[in-house]
Amino acid sequence: MNETLRTVRLYGRLGVQFGRVHRLAVNSPAEAVRALCVLVPGFEAEMAASAGNGVAYACFLGKRNLSEDQLSHPVGEADIRIAPMPAGAKRGGLFQTILGAALIALSFFVPPAGAFGIAALSAGAVGAMGVSLALGGIVQMLSPQQRALSTGDRPENGASYNFNGPVNTTAQGNPVPVLYGHMIIGSATISAGIFSEDQA
């Protein structure tokens, strides 16, 4: 067992309710959460209740956000930080849909204040904005969004938005298929490059 005490910092409601700083003899963030569930009365129940209220928790090692796979990895000297984040807060479109519905409802309650029909014109414009916001939010919730380049992507992985398509999406390091006979599948680009040249 490791006797090195690590600092575990809790943020948000967990920090207010159970104390912000804890010193525990743990080797990984997963062990830290297990230790807090055992040592701190009510901690495990609060974590379970938070999931029902739409709050998830992100775990950081220093300033680096850990994925679920990295929670059991050993930690170095950095503090383990557990912070709340609203569930579904990545790219949902829910706020956009709610804002659009509110604008549609607002367009019906614009008072007729203009003698030249300016209020009716502005009510129509507000309603049209609301419809477009609501439809855009619904499309965002239903369609998968392209994953942005994260800080975990290495530059040699070749992730780029310049050339993108459903055919040539093989990342660097994957096996290259060998073709015998007729090709009925998409190709895998092994090497590509662009250079600019003045033509006189």
C-alpha cells in the first residue's frame, strides 16, 4: 500500500457539503472516490443523487481532464480534482431549442404599439427567429456532430478538416488493406500533400 498522501479537491456542491480538501493515501482517482465513499458519510449517496439530478462529475489530475479509462491509472504528484458539470453539456442543442420556443411564445404577446404596423412586423421577425432557433436546436440534438480536435490528439495523427470525407478516413497507424481482384471498397490514403506553385 502506498503511504504517500495525495490531495483530493472537491468542487461545487460536494465541496460545500463534504469539505473542499482531503488528504488520502491513494494511488488513482478511482481509489480516491472509493475512499471518500467509505470515509465520508453521505458522499456515495450524494454522488448517486447527483446523477439523477442531471449532474455528472469530471475528474482532473492537475489541470488535465481524465477520461473514464484513465481513472484507474496511477497518479503523480498533481492534485486530484473532482468538479461537477451538467450532464449533456457538450453539444446538445437543448438550450437553443428552449430559447427558440420562448421567442415563438414571445412573438404572440408583442403589444400592438405601432401605428404603421411596426409591432406586427417585429412580432413576425421574432417568431421567425424563434422557429429557426428551435429547428436548429432540434437538428443539433438529433444529428451527430463532428468531433473537434482535442488536446489529446497528437499532431502526427493527421487529424485535419482540410480533407474530410466518408472514404478516406483511415488514421495513421491503422493497417493498410491489400487488394486482390476488383476493388469494391473505399481506398485508404497512405500519403497526400499540397504545395502551391506560380504558373507563368
